[in-house]
Amino acid sequence: MYKIKLFAVLSLLLVFGPKVFSQYPERILTLDASIRQALNINHDILINKQSVLFAEQRIKKTKTLYYPVINFNLNVSKFSNDIPTVINSESLPSVTYLPSGTQDLYYSNRLSLWQTIYNGGRTSATNELAKVSLSQVKNKSDIKTNEVIAEVKSSFYKIILIQEKIKFYRQTIEILSKNKRLLNDENNLKDKLEICEYEYGIQMLDFLNLIGLGLDTVIELSGSIEIENLDLNIDQCILWAYQFRPEMKNTQYQETIDGIEVNLLTMEKYPTIMFGTSYDWLMGDSRGIEKDWYISLNLNVPIFDGGSLFAKIKEKKIQARQATLERSKEEEKIKLQVRKAFAKYSFWYEKASKNTEPSKQKDIIKNLEEQIYKMDVKYNYLKSLFELELAIGRQISELNLKLAE
């Protein structure tokens, strides 16, 4: 069993060991560059972008409902009829009249125009529904974007932490190697160094996969773990979450959509008025050219559909009430997430703030342990900060800039 573990560690060291501090990395990545790289390749984000494009196209489509429908039809027929016949086929764009008799060739042309004048406001409501749907799709995309950013930040600084630990372990081992009396301590630290290098290899694989680079790419991360006093309070964080969390906006959009859909169903009870005109040219072998035209004003008033429309309206109103309850539920869920994230952040911020003084330990091993502890605390502080940002729905740096303005 020990040999298997040793072989796994040695395998990772052969792959990643020389790359931890490679002089010639293929790429040097900052946190911002890593985030941009991840956002450009994440499959869920790319799929959401296509959903946004689809929703934008739907808006363009619904705008066409304001314009008239113009059709031109050309038909050539050969027939023998004892009585006049009307061809009304799904494969033809309009109804074609064929008179009685025999025709080698019979031509018919039609130019028609139809314009909706009034439909109870359904056209404008459909356009509004498309706009709200676009906002909802963009909002869903923001949810995934926030998750990816938080994941990249956490993974980025995890690697920075491990790299710093490796440096400390190597420096301490080098000092101890000069003192033969501390041979046991040196061997113990070498075991811990191997564990750190193993963790580095695993973490780097996850990070490269997360940002979409090849798993054998040699990269170097440029960054440091710093403690910053952000002067946050729980009430302000909860207000920010209600304002910026995409999930919160999502429930609001759903309420709006359900309201519009209720109105659309209600509008089906209203009459529809359409204006239409058509001009036909008819020509056969044994007759001259005939020209027909008409202008029509059409009024359609729905009277009775067995109660189906009322059932649909009632069903949609129930869905609208469900959306309102979902919003209340989401508010409580977000409040809990923010409170937990803020408590975690406050705890680690206090711990990190108390460990900013330089080490006064003269013992080499105790000094190393103290440095490792401080780095762990700093990383946990940053991790809790990223979780708080995810719970709020915005990066704290962006919010501080808005407050300054």
C-alpha cells in the first residue's frame, strides 16, 4: 500500500515538480487573466450566451407583428373540370380558383396584404413578454458567471498558498540540512514537502481544467494573499444581495412574465380587427385576362369556447401566485446564505488581522509552523470573502467603488 502511494506521489512530482518554480513558464497568469480565460471557455456560460442570442432574436421576431403581411402568389395549372373547382392546399400559399372546362395552361396571380388594426393589445404584450424573457435569460447567465468567478478565485489562491508553503518548506529544509543534529526534523519536513507538492499537482490539474488550458501547460500564477479592511456590515450585505443577486431578480422577472401571460389570455376575449386587400390576375387559353380585387375589413369576436379560456386564465393566475411565494422563499434563502457567509468572513478576518505581526519565534520548526498557520488563515479569509461575494452577487471591490461615487 505504501509503495502504491509513493509511486503516485513520485508520478505527480515528475509531471509537476519541475514546474512549480519553472524559469520558463508558457504563460504567466494574474487573477483577472485567469477569470477571463475561464469565462471564455466555460460550456455553461457559452450555452447561456446562445440562449441570450436566441432571446434577442425573439424580440426581433415579435416586432414584426406590428407590420403588415404581404404575399405574392403565382400559379400555373393544367386541368379538365366539369364544374368550377377551388384548390385549397397546405402546399399552396393561397386559394386557387379553377373554372369549368379544359385548359392547357391556366395562370393565376395574386398580390395580397393583411394588417392587424386591433387585437386587444396582444401584440404589445407579446413584445413586452419577449423583452422580460431576455432579461431573465441574461440573469440566469449572470448566476453561472458569478459561480465560475468565485471558483476561479478560490482555486487561484489555493495554488498561491501551496506554492508559498513549498517555498517555506524548502528554505527550512535547506537550513536544517546544515545541522546534522536536526536530521529527524528534516526528514519530517521532507514528508510534508512531498505532500504539498502532491497537493500542488492535483490543484493545478483542476485549475488548468477550470480555465480551459491543456493539462500539460506550464503556467505561473502571479499574485499574493493580502488582507484588506473592507468595513462591511451584515445589514448592508443583505441589502446588496436583495439588489444584485441574480436569483432574486429571477423571481421578480418570473412574476412579471406570469402577469403578462395572464393579460395575454384575458386579451383573447377581445375582438380582432384586420384590414386586407387582394388583387388577382386570371388568364386561360380560351379566355382573356380577368382582373379581380377586393378590400376587406374583418372583425372577429370570440363568443364561446366551452370555458377553456377561463380555465387557462385561472391556471395562469395560480402560477403567478406561486411565483410570488417563490420570491418570498428566495428572500429567506438569500438572507440565510448572506448571514452564514458574513459570519464566516468575520471570523477569518478577525483571525487574519491578529496574525499580521512578523514572527518572533527563534526555533526554526516553530517559526515554520507559525508561518504555515498564518498562510492558512489568510487563505481561509480570502475564501470566505469570495463566498460572501457569491452570496451578495457582486464583487466587493465594485460595490466599494459605487459607494465612493
